Amino acid sequence: MRRSSIHALIIGGGTAGPALSLFLEKAGISSAVYEAHPYTEGVGGGLSLAPNGMNVLDELGLAEKIKARGTLALEMCFRSETGRVLARIDNGSKKYGQPAVALRRADLHDVLVQEMERHGLAITYKKLLTDVRYTRGHEKVVAHFADGSDAEGDIQIGADGIHSQTRTSVFPESPQPQYVGIIGIGGFVPSSAVPGLTDRDRQSLNFTFGHRGFFGYCGARPDEMMWWSNLWREKELTKEELNDLSIDSVKREMLSIYGAYHDPIERLIAKTGPPLKLNIYDIQRLPVWHKGRVVLIGDAAHAVSPSAGQGASMALEDAMYLAKVLCEAQGDHEAAFERFERERKPRVERIVAEGRRRSSEKKSVTPVESALRNTMLAIFMNLFGERSQDWLYRYRIEWEAPACAA
């Protein structure tokens, strides 16, 4: 393959950044990834990769490694707080190529980083972006970091998350992330600590809707379960509250809310390991994603509530699609960025709106309102649940990357 003379600076080493670096390598485009934080093993909560995201990883040859690290999420099961099954729907187990998988975010990152290393690619850690500038004549873009160093490239991709410094530097007037009124709290539990769970329990995304709030659980690593909850709160947690991760205090709070919910919820909370807390934000719409030699992808461009179940999958789609259009544009980054934004925006903005709608269904309500909500949820999910996922899961990017010419 003839390599392109384009060199890409990728800011952000989470999901989108490493995936983009790997796809650019497939396209013959060099890149360097810079991450603000130090490398730390095992950090972060859990996530589910939908079939559309898994198909992207399959293009990188990583689908089987991901499945080995996590648990297949073959169906969705909706329950009332008493445990009554409202609906069970197939989660794209066979229809879309790859199945959905639930796993730790850290394991997804680990698989991507190991693949980068196999290709001779690397992430430079502790590189906090402070500013984005250009060389004279705007022939190159320059990323400036807090340690006084800088990096020069032909293009820069901001894959640095919902609180993107790339976005702040290049689009200072852009909308800021909005707190959606939800606190996320979750944790991991060894499967041995919760005996009696069936394979079907582990391989389902279990969603419980009760009058005091929403609770979800499923398998994570092959030997563990993960759980998560969404609590409605008018004001976001302060830094001090977010850092208060005492297992005992989180257990007390969670059991006071969910202790009367159906089994195994109480056991999951009682046996949980170190918890995770976060304020949940989204960005409903950015007017533009690109300017000059800089473009945004992933949460930097279109952060979505976790309720959509598509955050990581959208980041992976972005990475693959941007590499594809950069390759096909043969060095014309402006045309590539314009095409990327034009063709990706309708899909991701619809998903962001869907995530906010789903978040609104998880608020605490009166017992009467909860019963009515569950009745409507059972009717809708049994009639339309599988079909409502089809537009999300059937999306495929065709990868036919010729040698890219500058």
C-alpha cells in the first residue's frame, strides 16, 4: 500500500482515538494519539457494544477478543420492581452479523491499545491539550500541551470526550454539555457472590423500572456481573460528592432505594465492589463539527446519554467512517471533513434525541404512575421493541480502502 503524506494528530485515547488510529493505519495514513491522563489499568465502568459497534470492531479483527473479554447481551428483559417480566426482546443476537456484548470499558480500551501496539502504534499519555494553533499560512496544525510541548500535523481530530478541550479551543462559542438531571451509580460483582443466576440472566440486559428509580444489570467479564442505576437529581454532584466512593455509603444509599426490588438486585448491591458515580450529560446538537484542519468525533461532537446504549458504538462508527472518507478524499481533508459531518450528523443527532427520551422514562414517580408506565412499556416493547432497534443495528460501513494518495 502506498502511504499518504498526511499526518493526523488524535487528541484523546479512550475509544474513538485508538480505533481511529487503527483505521487510519489500514488506510495508509500516519497518526499520533495523545491522552491527557496517565495510563491506568482497570479504570471506568461498564458498557454495552451494540451489533453496529461490534461490526466495526470485527473490521479491525477484534470482535472475538471482545467477546472473550465480556458477555454476550443476546436479549433485553424489562421488569417491574416486583420482578414481573414486562417484555423480552431479541437484542440482535443473529440478525446483524455480530451480537451485542457487555463488558468493562477498561477491557475494550485494553484490546484496542494492544492492537495498536501490535501495529507499532502508541498513545502518548499525560498530554493535556491547552490550545490549538496553526503554522504560518495555516499549512500545519499545532497542538499545544500543558507540559510546554507541542505536536505538529496536517490535521487534528478531537476525540477527547464530552468535555473536549479541542472543541473549546476551536469552537469557543459552541454549546456546552448539558446535565440531563441524572446521576449514574454502578459497580461490579463476582458471579460467585450471587449464586443462582442463569446463563439467560447473565446474557440479558435486565432493565427494572420501579417507582423509586431505574436499575439495570447483566454479565460483564465472564466471571462477574455489573449493575447500574439512574437517579434523578435536580443538581449535579459536586467534585467532592463524586469522589466520595465509600463502598459502605454507596451500599446504604442504594439499598435504601432499591432494597425492596426483586432478586437479585439487593444481592448485587450488597456484594458490590468499588462503585462508580458520575453526572450524566449530553450535547443535543453542535452547529458544526469541523473547522480548517480540525474535526471532532465521538462524544466531543455528539455526546449521548448512556440510556441510548450507543455511546461507544457511535464512537467506533465515527472512527471507521472518518478514516474511510479521508482515504477516499486522497488528501483533501476539507472535503473529507465536510462529507463526514454531512453524512454522520443525521444519524447521531437522532440517537442523542433517543437517549434523552429514554432517560426521561427512568425518573422516580408515584406507584400509580409507575404501574401506568410499566403497562405502556409492556405494550410498546412487545409490539414494537425489536423493530424499534432495527435502524440502530442494521447500519453498516463498507470498508474498501485503496492506497491513499496525498
